[in-house]
Amino acid sequence: MNPFAAANAVYNTLNNSSYATSNLQPDDAYRIQLKIEDPSVDKYPAKQHAQRVARQIRKDKGLVYLAGQKSTLYEDSDQERTFRQRRYFYYLCGVDEPDCDLTYDIQSDKLVLYVPDFDLKRAIWMGPTLGRQDALVRFDVDEVKYHSSLEGDVKHWASGAGRGSTLYVLHDTQKPLEKVSNVIVDCKALKTAMDACRAIKDEHEINLIKRANEVSAAAHIAVLKRIRKMTNESQIEGAFLNTCVSKGAHNQAYHIIAASGRNAATLHYSKNNEPLKGRQFVCLDAGAEWNCYASDVTRTFPISSQWPSTEAKHIYNLVSNMQEKCVAGVKEGVRYLDLHNLAHTIAIEGLLAIGIFKNGTVEEIRKSGVSTLFFPHGLGHHMGLEVHDVSPESIFAMSNNCGYDSCLISPMNLSPCTTSAPVLKSGMVITVEPGIYFSQIALDNAKPEQTKYIDMDVVKKYMPVGGVRIEDDILVTKTGYENLTTAPKGEAMLELIRQGDNPCDK
């Protein structure tokens, strides 16, 4: 029975019961809550994803093959590596289990999951691997087979598909077998198609990202309430992880950044082991993962319940203004590059106002690229199955004469800088994460045509601030946006720090 039919049956039973007629008055209201624990309800929409990918490939026949992540050992060790599912594979099946593979026959619209053959010794030591019947109930696939059937099934498909049929794989190293006769192996079309599909999230995916954000918000709040009693960055990381795991999110979307003081000027700081004493700010960039979907949340806050300095408050308010105005500009049809440029304009105006920049107009300073010394990264990125999610073309593409250089985008980002600038589309989930940083390395390597616009005496007063970054996850809609991040910031953030560990607030 589907959930709507079940709810209707419950309603009719109540409506026709003697309780309803004898105890309820005409203007009374009652609430029916139906809890469904059937795993077949609300499955990850793998079949719809496979059909979307097939439409992107634009072929009426062919076989898609995707390999899942295998169980492997650490080098020179008998310990298994931490398992992390391949994201392209997950997109077409929703299976977060090791040693699985899948095929999708475009012509017959058949999605088949291959699970590990039963291994008694492994089952005794580690528990049974994913079984066929369990998988068929849990996942949105047409058939489940053991892995030992895969090679024969592919050969059977090839013999019946006709000469010149196409086997679509992500990489040349991920073929299901060494050689299939009469079949063309395409290693490009599948990735291009899947990148296009993954850039636009469906309702199920958006709900998973929202859930990841809910957990992250709870973890950020836990840190804020305890920060006054913490003495080391490691305690911040530990508190964040404790909340996430307690709420069922055992994986982080990326390595936690708990950077205090000048450490916050290192964009991907990861040591998380220094004392907090004498530091003004903590930049906590941390996001939980939920069913393989990421959240990406950054909050910068004082270690005390007050602004630690006038300089700290100036920079926080400037970054907050950058973020608010850029988020307000998000909607379908807007170029993300234009929002990035807006962030730089606001940053330049703000740094001029407090005296860090001098001797130039906003346009002169922008063209010199000096603002990249203080805001050295892009405004944000796609987010989904990866924290830096894939897309058919870069969300943050730039022309070569726009005044910013390639250092704005990390080479590790899966949405790299290119020479064209696409527009935002409804269904994209992006981050908006402006920041202002005081990096001695960046300043020491500034060009003469940039340093002429900087008042180094003023900058010295701001160096202890380290860096401020504020980041939210934003769903693009046709008319605007929806902010998926609920972690507090600004005055709400300060109020939580003031509350501290008051038992009444727990």
C-alpha cells in the first residue's frame, strides 16, 4: 500500500468509528501522523537518474557500466581503508556499500545492480555483505545479481546488441572486462552526461543536502555554546564531530578546518592542534555528510562573547555585508562571475573605508588585482555528492582580462576556472563564501603595482584578526534562492556564545 492510500484508510477508520461520532464535535480538529518504516518508500531515485543520463547521452541504445568502490587494504597493512563510495556510481543506484557494480541498458531501460558473491569467512568476521533480496527492497533498481554474473551478462548483451554497439564507461581503467568483441567503448560521453545531470538537483537530493545542513547547524551550535571553555583547536574539532556522529552523520564532507587567530589566513588549514589563548577569532569551516550528500558551512566567531577588537568587528561586518548582498543576487539567469565581482567591489569599498586601501579609486584598485591578496579564492562552487561538485562547465569561469588571476581557484576544485562564464540554473546548489584574510605570505609576495594601494601600517593592526569567512549553501530557484544553511551567524551567534553551557539551554 502506498503512503497516501494508507493515510486515507486511517482517516476513514477514524471518521467512521464510534469514537469519532461520540467524542468529536463538528469544529474539533485532530492530527493524523503516519510513520512508515518500509525501506521501499522514498527510495533514492536511481532509475530516474539513469534515465536522465541516457537522455543526455542522446542515444537510443548502449550499455552504461559503472564500477563501485572496492574494499582495499592500507599499504603494508591488513587493515581496510576507510570506505568512500564513488560518487558517479552512487548517483545511478544510491548504494553506499563496497564491492558493487551496475549496468544500465538504455534500450530496455533496465538498471541492474551487482552485489558481492556470498563469502562465508568474510561474513563471520565482518558480517554479511549486501544481499540480493535486501538490495532489491532497499534500492531503486530493476534487478539484483551476484558479481559473478557480470562478465557473462555484458558478453550476452554485446552479442545481442549488434555490431558497433556502445559500452559507456567513466574511465578506460573501469571496463567490466578486458575486451568485448563488436562493441565500441566510449570513455567520454558518460562523464559529460553525468556532470550535466548532477549539476541540477532533484527534490530528493535537495532534502538530503538540507538534512546534512541540519546536522551541521547542530554541530556548529554545540561548538558556540562551549567555545568559552575550550582551550585548543582540537577541542573544537572534537565537539563538532561528536555532535555529527551522535546525530547519525558518521562522515564529514571534507576535513574540518578549526583555525584560530592567524591560522585562519591559511584557507585550508588542517592541523587543528594549537591553543586558543590570545587568539581573537576562530574560523570553523565544517560540514557533515548525509547519505553521501555534502553540506559546506563556515562560521567565524570570537572566542569570548564580545567582539575582541574594533578591527575584528570591522572585518566581520564587511564579510557579512559581502555575503548578504551576493546571496540576495542569486537567481536563475544570473552569472555567478558577476556575483564574485560584486563581492570584490564591496571588499574594496570596505577596505578603503577602514584605511587598508589608499591612493586609488575602486576601479583602479580592482584592476590592479590587489584585492585578491585579501580575498584570494572564488566566491563559491557547486555542491552535492562532492563538496566541490561537478558540472558540465565551471560555475566560476573567467575571461583572461577580468583583473583576477588563476590563483582564485584551487587546482583541486572539480569545477575549475575556464574562459567562459555560464549562468545559474534553477536546481543548482551553490555555496556563497566570501572572506577577508590577512596572510603574511600573500603580502610578502605582492607586486609593486599592488602594494602602492596598501597602507601597511594599518594592515599591521589587522593581522591578529587572521581571517574571516562566512559560508552558506544556496539553492538556486527561478525567482531567487533558498538558503539551506541554518547555522547561526552575527548577533544570534554571539548570543549562543553568551549562553555558554547553561543547562537550561540544552
